[in-house]
Amino acid sequence: MHTFNFRSLLIALAVTLPMAASAPAFAASKADLESSSKAALNQLVSQNPGAKALNAKAVAVLVFPKVTKAGLGVGGQFGEGVLWRKGKAAGYFNTAGASYGLQAGAQQFGYAMFFMNQKALDSLSSTQGFEVGVGPSVVVMDEGKAKNVTSGTLTEDIYAFIFSQKGLMAGLGIQGNKITRIEK
């Protein structure tokens, strides 16, 4: 069964990576991406005390203001974001992923990754792409976890928030996601 899932993921990647590769043709300009990314971060921090606490302690924050995900059995997602360090744009990245399983629908969402130490941030730029789930630990924050964030509880490498979800995507499956530096 495990081999089947791995093969299925490879098939899903083969089918959806061409979609992700063509997505940059629709990519936002550098100024538009910075503006939407900064606005998304400001809104997240103003509405979520946990995100505000993380933002105050993070060495950098990678914000993807809009990620589009769609699938019917086989799915894919793509979005572009900005790495913010000390309030300034320090790099541009895309996120692309593929999934396979019982799934149907389409949605858009944003997400922010708060890098809490230099080692975690270095892992983002030291590889040919940062694979979520490989390397530093990433904790996805929900409302309950975010309410309990204090400077004493921040022990993980990276914290992630998903926000501004629109659309409907339902299902179960396996997913791979990669973040890659891009030039703008």
C-alpha cells in the first residue's frame, strides 16, 4: 500500500507540475506582490494575537498572499510570496504542490511562515527548494494554538498560519509542497 501511495504521488506530480510551471505567466509584478504580501501580513498580525507575538520574535516571515489550489482526484497548488526581514523584502519565492487522493474542488488561501531562528531561515535558502515536512519543524497554527502563544512557548523552528480561505476543497490524500526562490 505504501508503494502505491508513493507512485500515486509521483503520478500526481507529473500531471500537475506542468500546471505549476506555466503559472508564472500569470504572476504578479514585483510591486504588486510586495504590496499584497505586506497587506496580508499586516491584516493577519492585526487580527490574530498569536501571529502578532510570532511576528515580534521572528527573524523573518515568508508570506504567500494568494495560493490557488484545485483538484479532482489529482490536484495542484501554486502561489508566489515575499520573504520579509526587518520590514524589508529580502527575497521572492513560489510554492507549488501536488496531491493525490479522494479530493474535489478549488480554493484560494494565503499563508505565512514565521522563521523563529537563523538556522531555520538558512534552510530556506541553502537548498534547491524548501520542502515542507523535510528539515526544520513546521507547526501549523490554528485559533486554539495561537491564543496560547507566549514568548516562553515559542520553541519550534517555524510557525505557519493559513488565512483568507475562499472556495471549497474537500477530501483526503497525500500531498507534496515545495518552496523555491524566484527572481522578480
